[in-house]
Amino acid sequence: MRFSLKKPKLGRNIYALGGNKESAWYSGINVNLHTLIVFIISGICAGIAGVVLLGRVGSAEPAAATGFETYAIAASIIGGNKLLWRQG
């Protein structure tokens, strides 16, 4: 993941876009195009996840993945993301 965001030009532009849209625009990045690309990639990944879930559950129900949030958080932590807790 780190390679795909740091090395290719598209990844660097998306990385810059996530930091600040206005500064990315000032640096010459086509913000609308890259935002569209990010949404397309996200939609494709969501579609693949839906097909995998359909194969696992056996039926297409809107509430089929209720309770899988813990698995997503655990996979994120195992992958190396940090959990930041802010004290109010």
C-alpha cells in the first residue's frame, strides 16, 4: 500500500489530495479528476467485497454483514494502523 501511494504519480497526487484539496489544486493537480478516480476505485472494491460476502452468506441481504465491524477494525490494526483516542 505504501508503494502504491508514494511511488507512482497517481498515488502521489491522491496522497496530496487527501492532505489538502486547495493546496493540491494550487500545485497543479486536477482535483476533480483524482477525486473521481478515488471514488471509482472505492466503488470497485466495495463491489468485490459485496460479491465475496454474497458467496460467504449465500444470500443478498442488506443487513448480512452486521457485526463484521470488529473484524474490519482488527484487520486494520493488524495491518499497522494506529488507533487514536482523543480525550474530550
